[in-house]
Amino acid sequence: MAARNGRTVRDLRRGNRTEVLQKLYFDGPLSRFELGPATGLSSGSVSNVVADLVADGLVEEAGSVDSDGGRPRTLLRVAPQSGQLIGVDVGETRVRVELFDLALTELARTERRLSPQGYDVEVIAGHIRDGVAEVLGAAQAAPERLLGVGVGVPGIVEHTPERGAVVHGQTIGWDAVPLERLLRSASRLPDEIPYFIDNGAKTLGQAEMWFGAGRGARNAVVVLFGSGVGACVVTPEVEHGRAVEWGHLTVRVRGRRCRCGAPGCLEAYAGAESLLARWREAGGRPPGDTDEETALTAMLAAAYPAEGTAPDPVALAVLEETAEYLGAGLSDLINLFQPERILIGGWAGLQLGTRFLPAVRRHATTYALRHPADRVSIDLGRLGPDAVTVGAAILPLAEFFGSGGRRPEPVAEDRPPAWRAALRQRAPR
């Protein structure tokens, strides 16, 4: 039966389950008594929903607290072991795959390093498939509880009905790559286990907003500073965030050629790849035959040596110029979106760290309009180098909550008639 607003009884029950699950997940453990005011549900609805979730194994008891003169109240929490999630970070230097429980405690991980020319689509897809299989073979894995696989990738992700998630990664040579279809074509996962593919800056943003330095902010920008740069903008209208190709804003007309092919992009000056290239061009000597992370470590050691050693003036000058470009780029985000917080993450951002941050803040406020600049804080993210994989795992977790904690159902070989599917949709649960 449909309500006046068009929602069916099943929709209402799913919404109630979602409210209770999310409240317990983010603010639990809580008692049944506390869940009523926290969710806006009646005590009867709370009791029914909790009984349903306990029967499904999604909610469990977590001790008790004294009440005012009555019996102790039982605390409830989401059962961490009731589901598992996989997060994948297709980064600039490696593919990282991690298995988590519902509390996002890491259960297993694996990494596959990429060569400098390592963005062959089939190679990446193979790394993801092999990494998923490896973590599902770990001792703590329970493949039957897997809720989905989230994948963070560089580039613009387009979700299409015909080809699934399609990746437009101009900087890595991916032109409309049907990554979801490629993963599914040779996947060892059951068809009902979904893949969720999105931009890596967005998955970083989701992680920091749910569990990191962005928690509690209504408007924020989370910056991914790695080989290149990207950003995720979170507003009340777009609560899960929107990836923006911030690294390809033009900061210098007829400037350095970016790896996307355009001249003068921010990424041509502020990404780790360009930072090291500019050090080399200015006469610096990055260590040969090393990856970008090792080379950036050497550059930082040269610019900021131990006490009693003179800094390398070339490395220091390039880093200071990079801080100004990055600050100027942040000023555009401040003026456009007027966020409460800007958080900087990604392996290069975290490596540059607090030593780099004061100069970035100073340049950002210099280039930005005074009113929004006075209201924004600029800090490092708190979740470290695993933030993209955590954020990728949030993608299936958010879907799981949105479905009211219903697990993916096996895909039937023979589809039932449409009328039967419609009746099932209307049937109360």
C-alpha cells in the first residue's frame, strides 16, 4: 500500500532501518530509549526496527548503563562482524586493496606497485581483480559477508546504464575506459556483489568527512595532493561530495605544459610529479631510479636538512614556489565555494606536512577575498595514506545503509515476470 506521498510501507520500513543503523553507527552505542529522540521515531517503531536488525545480525548488545531509578538500559551498536567491505585505491604509484569489517577496521591488505608507464588498463584491472581475490583469501575474510567493492580512480567517472562506470582519465591516457565492465568480465565475485567506482579525490573526501578532520563541517573542500592534484567539494546540497578537476584550473597563461596536454594548469606546478621535474630543471639532483615518494623525501631532506647543515637553495626555492601556487589554487576554492574547512591529504600532501602548511595558508589568504578567507581553516587530513581506500570502502557501506541494511540478493538466472517483481516491491517486510 502506498502512502499519500507515494512511499510504500516497505519504503517507510527501509527508511526507519536506515535511520537507526546510521545513528548507532555514528553515535552509538545507544539505548532504545535514546534512539527515539535521536531518530524521531516512536518507541514502538524503535522496538520493532531494533528487533528486526538484531534478528538480521546487524545490531548487537554492547553493555548497559544505569537509568534514573529503573532497570539498567541495554546499549546497542552495529555489529562490526556482520559485513565486510573492500576499498581499492588506484593511485599514481600503486594499487592498494584493503578488506574492512563494518567498523572499517582493516582485516587484510595488499599492494601492487606500478611502473612509471604502468597505467595500461588491462594491467590495472588485473591488479584490482588479483588484489580482491588475495584479501578475500586472508584468514579473517568472510566472502559470504562481502557487501561490495569500492574503487577510487584518477579522472572523471561517468555512470552509464549500458557500460557501468566509465573513466575519463586524460592525464593517464584513459579515454572512456569501461572499468566496471572490465572488472566484471573476468571477476571471481558473484554477480550480486556490486562494484562502486568513483574519483579518488571524492573517496578521500568521504573518508575525511565521515571519520576524519571534516567531521561536523557542513561545507568543506578536501584536497588530494599526490603526483597530481584534485579536490572534493562537500556542501549540504551535495552531502557525499562532488569531485572537481581543480588541478586543471589555469594558473598561468602560456605556462608549463601539464600532463593533460594543456598549458598552465595548477597540476603543472603543484603536483609532486611537476615539483620534482622543476627541481631537476633548476639544477637539482633527485635520486635516480626511484619512485616519486622516495624522490620527494630526498627533496625535503635537501631543503630542510638537519640542524647544522645548509639547505639546498634550489630545492628550497622550488618548494616555496610550489607553496605559493598551491595557496593561490586554494584561494580559488575559497572564493568559489566559501568552505568552513579545507583539508589537504594524499601521500605528497601528508609528506610535505606541517612544515609546508604555514606558507600555503599564508598564500591562500593573500590571494583570496578577505571575508571567506577569514572564515576558513586549512589543515592536514587525519586519516593518513589509507584515506582513499577507506573512502572507497564507504561507497558500498553508504549503499548498504541506504538499503536499510539489506544485503545484495543473488542474481537469478531467469528473471521473474514484471508483475511478480512489482508485487514483491509492494509487499511489507
